[in-house]
Amino acid sequence: MKLIKTEDAVGQVLCHDITRIIKDVEKGSVFKKGHIIREEDIPVLLSVGKEHIYIWENNENMLHENQAAEILFNICKGKNMHGSDVSEGKIELIADIDGVLKIDRKKLRSINSMGEMMIASRHGDFPVKKGDKLAGTRIIPLIIHKEKMERARSVGSPIFEIMPYVLKTAGVIATGSEILKGIVKDTFTPVIEKKLSEYGVKITEHTLGGDDSKHITDTINSMIERGADMVICTGGMSVDPDDRTPLAIKNTGADVITYGAPVLPGAMFMLAYKNGVPVIGLPGCVMYAKRTVFDIVLPRILTGEKLCKKDIDIMGEGGLCLSCDHCTFPNCGFGKGE
């Protein structure tokens, strides 16, 4: 690549796109990479501030920005996504399905720490829809050493992947003697049903569990035996003597991942696994708060990912919902820590 005066560039091959930006009117390429510069192009180039211009010179040790972008794209691309066309040295990754975006953060940071190249993405561990933009890649200069791109390749791939939703059915146990006796209407289950339906999950069993921990335990086990993909217990999650849900879940013999989460609303959240089936205890806040810990963990659970204690522990940073008058979740900071 060689820098020459624009007036001397007639007949030369342009080695990068030339962009014209007019605020609120236009942003686009007036000339594309590979364009052979003509006499009539000179005034146009000068009008966009190009008094000097880079023309292409072959160099076997260097790569053009578009070639480098292809390499970065291939490092990034995982399952269930595709790339856009190359534009101005940039390629974007686009979702092919609804699911949860997973990111190998160590690899992402390694690439971005190399200099002269970048990958920018949306937050991982959050839902994406088919057609959503996931990430963009490009190098910073117009050309880059081949050796440096080889080092980028050595980091390994893929950096991104979309996990599809695989759990499709749920059993729901509404606890509380006041609900069992009909003193209070069960307004919790409809909230859960609506949230599950956003991901195509159907409630195939629903029962009132009262405050009898043995009955709740037996019901959880029977729902799992009958093939429920997950079991959700609503309410009864605090430390009050009459709140028996945590005990009932423990008594199933399930592997308890956590009872408690550094998230507000949702501190009394409980997650366990019985024979690989998620068993969830939801505190009362899920019934009335717009967004809670349940909204953060549910998509990941539905992909079949088995969450561990660390996954919950790191939610503290970003774990405070600000209860905005106009909720924009997931396009906000709630749940976006590490």
C-alpha cells in the first residue's frame, strides 16, 4: 500500500472504501476497494477530504483489511450464525435462530488485547432473536502483517455460539395454604406461564402444594418421573416458619446449586437439579416485579446449560434492577456483570 497525491492517482487501484458522511443525510461508500481511479473521480475524492490516497501495492507479508476481517470472522463464528458481506473492512455476525449467546470471554479478550484488531459484541448469556446482530469484527489499520493474523488464529475458535432452547415443558407447584384453601387466588402461576411462553415452553402440569413439605417433595418427584423438563415451585421461599419450599426441594435428593442469589429482586431464589432436571424455587417478587433473577437465569436453563454456584455468585455486579418507570430489559444493565 502506497500513499500518493490524489491528483496523481489516475489509473491506480484503490485499496480501501472511500466513505462520504453528511450528518442526517448520507453515510456510504462513494468508491469501493478495487476501483480503478479515473480522471473524473479526482474532484469527488477531493470533495470528501482525500488530498492523498492509498493505492494498492502487492506485498506478500501483508493482508488487506477485508482479508483480515474474513480471518477474524472465521475465528468468531460458531453454531447457528452467519456473516454479513464485507463492508469497509468490517464483517458482522448475525443470529440464525432464537437462543442464548455464549461467549468464550478469554478468547475474546485475548484477540482484543493484541492491538490493530477488534471484536465488539453484545453481552453473552442473554437471549437473542433470529436476525439479531451479535458482533462486529475489523482491523484498525488498512493493512496488517500476516504473521499477526496467524497469531490471532492460534487463540482458537469459535468465540461465539448460540445455544438453542431445548426444554419445552414445565410442571408448576403453587405453594401456600392460603392458595390451597382458596382464601387467596393464585396470581403467581399466570405470571410464570407468560414468561415461559416467551420461549415456547408449556405448563403441562399445575398443582396447589399447600405448606406440606412432604407433599411438595412427592409432587416434585412425580412430575419429574412423568417427564417434565423442569419443575417450578412458586412462593414459600423466605425464612418464615411456614415457608417450606426450600426444605421440600432439598428433600427430593436434588443437587442444590444455590439457595440465595446476589440479585435484587430475587435474593431468595433457589436452583437445584434432580436427575438432571432443573428444580426452581421462586420468591414472591417474581409475581409482582417486572424483571427479577428469574428473567436472567431462565433462558440459560432452557438451553439445557447446567448452571453452577459460580454462575450465580458473579451476578452481583449488575444484579441490582433499578425498577425504571419504562422497563427496557434486556437492553439495560440488569444482569450484565462479568
